[in-house]
Amino acid sequence: MAQKENTNNISKLLRKIKSKPLDRELGFGKNVTLNGRLMNSDGSFNVDREPLGRWDNTYYHLVTMSWRHFFMLIFSFFLLLNIFFSCLYVLIGVENFNGVTLGDFGHNFMQAFFFSSQTLTTVGYGHISPNGLVISILASFESFLGLLAFALMTGLLYGRFSRPSAKIVFSENLLIAPYKGGKGLMFRMGNAHKSELIETEVQVLMAVNQRDEDGTVNRKFYPLSLEINKISFFSLSWTIVHALSDQSPIFNFTAQDILDANAEIMVLVKGTDETSQQVVHARRSYSGEEIVWNAKFSPVIERTSRGVPKVLTRRIGAHELLEIE
Amino acid sequence: MAQKENTNNISKLLRKIKSKPLDRELGFGKNVTLNGRLMNSDGSFNVDREPLGRWDNTYYHLVTMSWRHFFMLIFSFFLLLNIFFSCLYVLIGVENFNGVTLGDFGHNFMQAFFFSSQTLTTVGYGHISPNGLVISILASFESFLGLLAFALMTGLLYGRFSRPSAKIVFSENLLIAPYKGGKGLMFRMGNAHKSELIETEVQVLMAVNQRDEDGTVNRKFYPLSLEINKISFFSLSWTIVHALSDQSPIFNFTAQDILDANAEIMVLVKGTDETSQQVVHARRSYSGEEIVWNAKFSPVIERTSRGVPKVLTRRIGAHELLEIE
Amino acid sequence: MAQKENTNNISKLLRKIKSKPLDRELGFGKNVTLNGRLMNSDGSFNVDREPLGRWDNTYYHLVTMSWRHFFMLIFSFFLLLNIFFSCLYVLIGVENFNGVTLGDFGHNFMQAFFFSSQTLTTVGYGHISPNGLVISILASFESFLGLLAFALMTGLLYGRFSRPSAKIVFSENLLIAPYKGGKGLMFRMGNAHKSELIETEVQVLMAVNQRDEDGTVNRKFYPLSLEINKISFFSLSWTIVHALSDQSPIFNFTAQDILDANAEIMVLVKGTDETSQQVVHARRSYSGEEIVWNAKFSPVIERTSRGVPKVLTRRIGAHELLEIE
Amino acid sequence: MAQKENTNNISKLLRKIKSKPLDRELGFGKNVTLNGRLMNSDGSFNVDREPLGRWDNTYYHLVTMSWRHFFMLIFSFFLLLNIFFSCLYVLIGVENFNGVTLGDFGHNFMQAFFFSSQTLTTVGYGHISPNGLVISILASFESFLGLLAFALMTGLLYGRFSRPSAKIVFSENLLIAPYKGGKGLMFRMGNAHKSELIETEVQVLMAVNQRDEDGTVNRKFYPLSLEINKISFFSLSWTIVHALSDQSPIFNFTAQDILDANAEIMVLVKGTDETSQQVVHARRSYSGEEIVWNAKFSPVIERTSRGVPKVLTRRIGAHELLEIE
């Protein structure tokens, strides 16, 4: 029954929207989910792709994972490689080493392990050294692998450093606040990075379910026009405003209308990071539930003791409810 | 005789094509092959260039070869360098080493080899160490070379990592399928990379042999107009369609006409990889033989258990033949 | 009282300015300081931003700090890491090392320190070597950390090398000099880098305090039009001129007017560095006090012995006062 | 007297040129040499710039010097650093080393030298090891410097690898050849790199001395219009043609006119290297003496055994003289 009312409502909404849908192709065709979100709230798309091969996305993952995971992964990799070679040495026989005292398995393994780690890191103290032919070949190969692994690690580290990234924080909510005598749909972003973002542009798209003439419910995309959609320097905070005038596709929508249409509001930000001169992108998606009606953002800029304006990026989403008129 | 009919057919084709040829210069002049392909099916051009010097294209090859070949090459290089220095040490005399037991050539060579590998990788255990003047100088030089080789390897690895690349898969065939009441020439592409491609654009060019007024057969290029030639996010799959309307240069062409004209259909894709923010290109060429008449693509997107759309990139070319009306 | 006159003057200035304010949004909103500067004289913005996390801006600082500080930081880091591990070794007991002679704390610490440094740098002579289990594990871990630290250092060094940067020097002053029968506001820049800057563009903005209709004093931005604002090759020096015609927002302003309006003149330069093919930016801000009235720039280009023009970048700001007419 | 005729000729030329001078600012002002060349024949500008500091252009030189010089420099640097530390060790006293036999200065120096090289490369065999306090500290510092030097070397190597570069070869001469019933000024370029150049654009500028109304001789720049100035793929060779029609600034110029006007013809090429996706630039300058009248380029493309067109880049400038009509 709820579903019924909902779809009735959608056909009402169809008549309400006067503005034109998006005139460019987003690239999601008609496979866009009617009930799920197209974009996750962190801006990644809610789709999956089958890789062609096993290693296809390895570099991507190694470069985008968190630093903590990255260091843990590297350490585990070195440890496992170490253990693998230690086992080989024990199998061949630790009596092939100079400077080793024979003992039980644990004792032998530890000596092999230390030799292996000294070989892999190329520290090579030499108080343990390979003597037999097979073990010498294996140690040569291990030191080569050590160098290779280290070169890979260096490349990955630089790959992580040089990845273009913006540290843009978005308010957790969209607000509907008084704006120029009427109302406006607003969100706020802040630049949390030391580096300036220049020529920063914002686009806002709304996806809604709409009943077509033939009765089928389809996902439609509408651009939401912005009062200011480009700034030269994104240094402080920026409150982006879509005026809810009669030109807006959601003019006169109620909170329930927005929920019924399963609205998703997608924010696409593009700018140039000044330090690296790379174009960076950030995205954010808001669902209808994340809209707060009749609220306004609290101040986010304070003056430092030197009188310099300072953005409190952690308070970017802070807002206060307004009395309902 | 087949050739005769063929060229007769070409002069008929001349009259058939109403649309204008490409208005920009591709850069292949009149040297384009009339019988061969301009582009290989993987998108590389079917041309050759004399390098100016011996090392000219070394970096290009080292960065573009497959990973398997790259690792094999590096390993071979280390092994050969190792063997080269081992021979030098044996020539000078292994009695110049501390910690070496003298024996036959094989025994001496192996000891020199292990010393050399410990020097090249800078592991330097020290149970073998250089004693004489010449051998010490050689070992110093080898360890310097080892560092240099390793620095080169690190640079190459990063060069490979950071190379802009798109993992776009193309359907193996062009299909001629029903489209909007008429017919359309279609192919399908999928993004097999974890990273999004943004602002992706496609151009399709057709090269055909045409008889000019003076009777000579020349290679002409025509753009094939597309229904949609740009999408904002290439996240899933994309079926690119050229409508076979009367505006199309191959309107009313039969399968034989296309073969006679030695048609080559070239696809040029351009987009921005979101992770690296680099512009990436992909190309694909189809010959007339690769066109399947009266077929349509099979679905390529399934829903995961979470309801998320997933592209089955390995099935990008899957199609089914239609009953001939 | 001075303040009073000042604000009276501002309301006069309002009437004086005929040209239109900037038609694009700079991104500083109304939080721009009325008394302080928006831009420091080195072109950085006079704002502060709260980072989100402790490590947020680490890479930025490591890549932008001076080389002297960078090398000192690296050296200190190695030294501290060394001392930290030395202390651990002394705590565990240096009797666990082979090749160490026991003595007082200082003696033991130095031996541990040398072992530690030989481990961290992977030089590993081996005259001191770990013997006990705990100390061997610690040494393994230290050599792994050494490799990691070294990989980070390599990445940072390359990050510093590859950072896009222009070495543009600006004259220390703005001059008001005779220009085409009238007067012009001028500054001079030189390219101090070996690499050419191509397609170099300059924009000049002026920020002034202005009294609005409602009596509040606001910061307004005006573009200053330039005679030439783009050159193909920035090889030598370039004198940028804003003609003080009646189209200029500061036409007929006196020196006192400019000080009263708290004028700040901001220069934004953008070009492409030819060697790295990266877009580079430079900025400079001048306050009203930095304007020199009735002066002209001294020559800055001399001929080398080969007759080649040479820019004396250190004399870029050299100027001489003109006799007041 | 020759000078007189020459300048008379220039004033005649003034009347001859009907086309408009360049409408954008090149950036060389009026300091351009009237007699010398603005651009060297390799495309670098014939200007000099005083650096601001001692290290300003170090990275630029290290990245742009030839590979042979680069390797020699690195090797010399390691050798000198080695010798420097060896001297310090000898000064402190080689009796502070374990494993060293004392002898005359040469003997001691060589032992110190080998120890130093084993420390700098971190190979550290350990048959020589530091014993005294001062010598141990020095060795620690040397191994740290070794790592640092090696990290710098890795960074520089990658900086060299990743530098955007086009390997475009230009014909050594400009030809004046028959073209479309009239004559054309032509040169030829070839792509000698394995990688494609896409969207390649060419501009040709001519600098000539011209007598102004007031009798002073000034350097003026004219664009030379081209039949085709952009190609999609620069895969083979490309002959760039400026038609000597009555629209050309050098229409009806004789060989002597061109020499009298001290003409310099500058070629600016811009394209995108497909492998690295970087924009690359190439420049070439021709003087009047490098124009060959009445000649045409010899074929530069041959067919390989597989029928594939191949550019003979070493013959890019090959031409044959035509009979004078």
C-alpha cells in the first residue's frame, strides 16, 4: 500500500518538475538502480567490475589502501618471504652454513631465519655465511629478490605520494535554509589540505524516480543550478547554494516528495592542486534522508591570535535548527 | 577477374557515398596501404620507423613490455653481469680472495660467482673478501655498478607503474543490429579497471578504397557519426551505435560492398583515468570480415548478491544471431 | 580622528571608481580582512586551515621545505632512530653481541650505536654481530626499517625534484612611471630558471576598501587591465604595465588615496615550464606602501661577450627616481 | 657600402610585405638581435639568464645532460667522495681499523680506499672494520651519505626517464619547390621515436629586419601560413608547406632579399606523446643560408618485406636539385 501511494506520488511529481533533464550522458544507461544509490556517500560509484586477470588491479589497491594497511602488508610480505626462505634453508640443512651451531628444529630455524633476514635486507653481517653450493645459490637468489622487493616498495611509496588527491571535507547534511527571501538547498565544503585548490568547480546533479508517459518508472537526472559554481581559490570554506526558485526541479517539493522520488543528490568537485599542479576530483552523494529542513550552518571560520582567518574543518557540518515560522 | 569486379564495384561505391570525407588530416598522407590495414587490431599503427640511435627506444620497450618479460630480463641481466665479473675474478686469480679454497675451474668459478653476487647486491657477508689490489678495485667497481643497476631498476619499475593506461575491452566483432526502426552498426566496450574513466569520448573512422574521377583508386577516410559520443563516467559497459541512416557513408552497403572497398573501421577512445588523473587513449580496428550481420549483443551486466550492477568484462563480445526476416 | 578621515576618504573613493568589479568569485567571501593583507608578499594566502589528522600535511611540508632543512631533518631522523635502537640494545645487554668488549655505559652504548648504524644502513661489516634471540630479532627489524626509511627518502627526494616550480623574480616595488603620454603602474619580472616558460599569462587584481550605499565598508576586488597580458616565451625580463587611463579603477588616485583604501595589488602568473611540461604558478602581492611614484626601471639586460642578451635577474627591481615635473 | 645597399634593400622590402605581422607577443621585446639569431638551430633560444643562486639550475642540468656525461659525472662523484673519505681515514690513522696491515702511505691509502668504498656502497664485507671511536663515527656518517647519494641518483635517473621528450628530426634545409602551379617553402620532419605523437601542431614564424617609417631598422615577426598545420597522428614523415602566394610575406622575395633582411624562420612543433601522455615541444630554426632554391625532397618511406611503410629517419633531409626552368 505504501508502495502504491509512493508511485502515485511519483506521477504527481512528474507534473511538478518543469526544468529540463541533464543534456549529457552520465554513462549509466537504464541500468541505474531505482531503489539503491548510484553513488556511495564517499563518492565512489556503487558498481562492480569483473577484472580481466588476477593482477589487474593490484597496483590500484596498493596505491589507494590506507597507510596503516600498506605498512602492515609490506611488513607481512617481508616476514613471509623470510619464513619461506628459512624453511628452504632448514630443508637443505643448516650444517651448510658457516658459523651456525646445530640444535633442535626451533634453534636451527631461528638461525636460518636470521641469516635469511640479513640476506633479504642485504645487511649481511657475515657471522653466518653460506658454505654449500645449493645454499649459496639460494642465498644469491634471495639477495636479488630482496633488492627487487625493495625497488618495488620504493616505486609504490612514490606512487602513493604522487597520487593526485584533494582533502575536501563535506558537511554531513544538506540544509534547506532561508536564502534571498526564499529558500535554498545548501551544503558546505572545506579544504583541509595545506595546499591551495585553484579554479575549483562544482556541479550538483539530482537523480529521481519519475513515471514516464507509458507508466514505467525511470531514473532521471537533473542538474541543480548553483548561485556560484566556480571560485578562483578554494582556501577557506565554501557554502554551495541551489536556490529553490520556480526554476528548480524540486521547487515546492515536500520532505516526503523527496523521499518518495528516492532522490539522490550528487556533488562533483574539480580543481587544481597548486603544489602538484594536478587536477583533482572529489565527489559526495547525499540521500533524501540526509536533508535537514529549516536549518543554517554555524560559523566555521575563527580568527587566530594574529588576526588570520582559520577554517575549523572538523566543524564543517555544524548547523543549528531554525524556529519553524 | 575477381579483381576486375572488385574495382567495378568500387566505382559504384563512389556514387553511393553521399557524406563528406574527414575534414582533418590523419597524418598518413597517400602512403596508406590500399590492401593492408592501417591499424592493427590492437590499435597500434601498422607502420615502422627507423630509430636514430641504438638506445633510442630502450626506455620505451622496457616500460611497455609485459611484466613477465620485464622480470626475466632483469634477472638475466643480473645473472650475466654476475657471470661476467666472476670470469674476471677467475682470470685475475681466486687466490687473491681471503676465505676461498682453491680447486678446479668449476670450484673456483662458483666461489668467484658467489663473491660477485654478494658484491653486486651489496649483501657482502665477508666470509670471502678481496685481498689483492686489482681484485679489490674490481670489487669496488662492481658494487658501484650494483647500486647503479639497482637505481635503474627502481626507476624503470616506477616508470612502468606510472604509465597512463586504460584497461578497455572491446567486443571482438562489430554487429549490424536493428536500431530505432532501421539498422545500426554497433560495438561494445567495457572498463576492466578498478579506476573510473571520466569524460570518455569515442570517435569512429572508416577507411575505404574509392575510385577518383581520374580512375585511380585512393584510400579515403570518413567519420561515422555516433548517437552518443561522450559519457561522463565510463563505469560499466557502453554500446556505441552508428545509425545506418541515409546520412551514413555506408548506407545501403551490402556485406560484399564492405569487403570490396577493403573497409577498415577504426575506433579512437579518450578519457581521464580518475586515480592518476592522466588522459588515457585506447584504439581498436575492425576489418570488414569482423562485422556480424543481423545479431545483437547479449546482456553483460548482472546483479551481485547486494543488488549492485556488475560488468562481466569477459563477456563483452557475447552476441546472438537474429533470425533473418 | 585619522580613522574618521580615512573612512571619509573611502566614501569619496567610492564615487571615483568607475570601472566594474571582478566578475568572478575569488573564493574569500566577506571574511577577507579589511586591515590585514589577503596575500603575503611571497604569494601565499594569509589564511590558516585546521588539518583533519596528524599526518595530513606531512608530505606537503617535506616536499616544500628548504633543502637545508630537508637534509637536516633526514639526518636527525637517522640519528634519533639510531640512538633509539642503541638504547634498546644496551637495555637487552650488549653481552648478546659477538665481537663486543664490555665496559662502562658509554663504552657499551657506543658499540651498540655503531652496530645499530651498520644495521640501519645495511652496511653490516659483521665485526659486531647479534648472538642472542631477542637481539637478533631486533636487528632484523631494524634492518627492515632501514630499508623502509631509505625507500621513503628516495620517494621524497624525487617528490621534491619533480615538484612543478617556476623561479620567477619580481621587482620589489610597483612603479608609477610615465607611459604613452600619461602614466602607468608597472612592475617587472624575470625568469631566473634555465628552462623556458611558455605561454605565460599575467593577471593583476586590486583589493580596496569601499563604502557601500548602506555605509558599511567592504573589501572589493577590481581587475587591472594590462597592455600585454600573455607572451609566448618568457625568456628574458617582462615589464607589465597597467595604464592609468580613465578606464583604470585607480585613475586620479593620489598616493594617500591608495593608502587610505588599504589597497593590495595581487599578481597571478601562470605558464608552462618547458623542461617538465608542467603548468606552474607564481604569485606576488604588493601593498600601497610598496608603490614608488615617479620612477622608472633601470636596464636589466646586458650583452655577453658573444653578443647574446643576458638578464641580470638580481637587478630586476632596480629603478631610478624621475625629477618631479 | 655593402651595408648601405643592404639597408636600401630593407626599405624596399618594407613595401613588398603586405601581410600583417604576428598579432601576439613573442616575449623578446625590442632587444631581439638584428644581426644574430634569436633561436639556435637546435631550437634553444639564444639568450642567457643569470641564476639567483649556486644550485638553481643543478637539477635542470643533471636531467638534460647526455647519458654519457651523466654516468661519467656520477662515477666521478662516487670516486671523489671515496677519495675524500679515504684521506680522512689515513689522517686519523689506519691503525684504528681491524684487519688492516700497516705499510707506506700508498699501501695505507689503498686499504682506506677499499674500506671507504665498501662503506659508501654499503657492501661492508667486514674483513676491514672500524675500531676506534672517531673512525667508527666517520664510517657511520659515510654509510649514511652513501644511502643519501644513492637515493639522489635514483631520483635523478627517474627524472631523466620521465622527462617529456619528442624525437623529431627535421630536414637540414628549407626547400623552395614547385607547389600547386606556383612555389612553396617546405621542410620535412619525421618521428624517430617508437611512440606515436598525437594531435601534432606546427607553427612557422619568420623574423625579418624592416625599416620603419622613421628610418630605424626593427626586427618584425610574421606568421607563415601553412597548408596543413595539424595532423591527428604523426607516425611517418610530414612535409610542411608554406605556399608562396601573394598572401605570403615573402612573396616575390629573391634569395638575396631574404639574406638582406637577415630572415630567420622558426618552427614550433607541439604534440602529445602517446606512451607518457605528456605534451612535448620541439623547435627548429633555419637561417636564410639554409634555404635551397629549386629542389624537392627525395622519398623517405620504403616498404618493409611485410609491405609495411617504414620511415627512413636518417634520410629526412635528402633532396634533389631541380633543373632551372
